[in-house]
Amino acid sequence: MDSEVEVLDTLAELSDETLIHILSFLPTVDAVRTMLVKRFGTLWTFLPNLDLDDSMFDLWYNNFPDDDDEGCSSLNLAFFIFVRNVLSCHRSSKITRFRLHMGDCYYSDVEERNLSHELDSWIEFALRKNVEILEFNVGMVEPCELPYKLPFSEFVSDSLTELKLEFLEMKLQTRIQMGVLRVLTLIRVEISDAVFQEIVRGCPLLQELEIYNCTLNNLKIDASNVETLILDTSEHYDSGPVINCPHLRSFRFTGFVNCIEVQDLSSLVDVTFNLSSQYLEFKEFDQFLAALKPVLSAKVVSFSCEFVTVLFHCMLKHLPQLSINWKRVELSMWLTEKHIPGLSRLLRHSPYLEELVIDVTAWHSEFLQVELCENL
């Protein structure tokens, strides 16, 4: 009991600003619960960070009234009511971070209950509060269903520095202006090529760009300031993305090698390639060699099993002489008698190599060690 009194006395001595700062590190649902402690009272209404995650409401969900006769809705109404009340009570004029994550429900259930307008008001709330970091995921989408549509034609913010959007549609925006945005992440976003180009034009300070399986048909990334690019096209793109980023230093690509055209990557330092092929038999060597050229001047590289297999084939058959600047190489590979000559060729043509990491299945480990010793 004495220790509890001491803790309460310590809290009483802290300023409101300090307590609000402490609360900002908690999930918002836990921060709100501190109203039960007299010293905290309504301090949660001044939170600079709002972290709203429906997974935190699992315990409430089963006991909350549901007017769905069949009882099959994935929607947690308690979460909607909670968010509505939190935003209506929030009294700070500014928000540093606003995270909305509805990973446990389907957007179709939101639509069926006519709650899309609530989502509109939530994102408008964040922008009105001059949010700096915004993460918005409004529910999973089945293949044949429509996602949540970003409601406004103009997306303008002078405060956003980081933006992460998942499972929504961006096709109506005619003006996008985020002058200080530095980090942009798009995950399974249905976005038109025109809107994406508007994003690139409207974000002159963009430094980090991540795109995961978005529905872009003719993706062109022509961004002079981007330094980090993560691109996953393993589920989309009939025609390949065109990449022209002269200041790009780190590039991670997952997808079909025939679906990538590299123009200017002259500053590249760190590269990861996870290669996919549309065919059981790989025949796209011209495209592969074109994508490989800017990679040769990088310092740190990481390649998937498929990429390594094709790389070794090209080194032995198509590229007898290579100029490789790699200092650190990480390879995932199936180790067979066909891989050893390629690995040997790689080592002989890597004069600057300082570190080699090979991820191989366990039953080939001893074979790898012997062959490496013999070739070195």
C-alpha cells in the first residue's frame, strides 16, 4: 500500500505536459483508461498521438450488441463508437501522429452499415489537426469488392511528413500537394497512373517511396529526390515500371524481371532483388541483363534464389567479363553442381568483396563449405 501511495505522490508532482508525453507512448485505448486515475483526469484529450487499432477491442467485441441477424459481420461497432468519442473529445490543436488500423474487418461490412462517412470524417479530422504522420487502413478488401474511396478531389497538406495508405482507392484526386512529405507508403492501393504522377509532382521533398502491389498499369517513377525505393510488383503490372531516380541509394525490388526498365540509378549503393518469372523456363535474359547493369556498381547487394540462378547462368554464358564493385553480397541459393561454377566466377570477378553471406538449405551446408574452400 505504501508503494502505491508513493507512486501516486510521484505522479502528483509531475507536470501536465510530462504526463501527456508519457500517455502519448500508449495505445490510445489504454491512454483513455487513465481517466480512472484522478491525477490524469482528462489529460488524454490532449494526446499528440492517436493510435486507433480495432485489434485492441477483441475483448469488447463478443459482448457488444450486434444488429446483424446472421451474426457474420466482421465489424466491431464498439471500435467505431470509441473512435467517434475520442475524436469529439480531443482538445489539442495539433496531432503529431494519427494511426487508424482496421485489420480485423472487411470494408464491405463498413459499407453495409453506411459508416463510410465516419471514415471520411476521421481522415478530415487528422488533416484539420495538421497531422505530421498519418497511417490509414480502413479494412481488408475481397478480390471482387470495391475498396474505400478517398473522399476529396484535392489532397493538400502543409504538415504531413509521412503518409501510409492501405486498402483504399485513389482515382478521383485532381490536385495533390504535400510540400514537406518525405516518406510515402502505398499498400494494395487502387490508384490511377495520373494520380500517382500527381503525387510525384506534388511531393518535391519525397525521399522514401514504398509501393506494394498497387493497381498501376504504367508505373513511371521519375523522382529526382527519392533516395530509398521499395517496389513489389509480384501481383500486378502487365507493362513494366520505368525507374528514373538519379539520387536513389537503396532499392528493393520484388517482381517479374521482364517488368522493369531502369533508366538512371547512378547513385545506387544498396540493392535487393527478389526475382519472379512468368514462366517455368526462364528466357528473359535481355531484360535481366538490362536490369543488372546499374546493380553492378552498387556496394551492398542481396539476391533471391531465382535471381542467383539466372545471375550465375548469365555470368557463365552471356557475361564472361564483368566489372563488379560489390563489397557485401548476400545470396539465397539452391546449391547444386550447376551453382558452384557460377559462385566461383562471382568470387573471381569481385575484387572489392569484403563480406559474403550465403543462405542455403541445411542438407547442402557441408557441400558448400568444401566447394568454397576448393575454389578459394
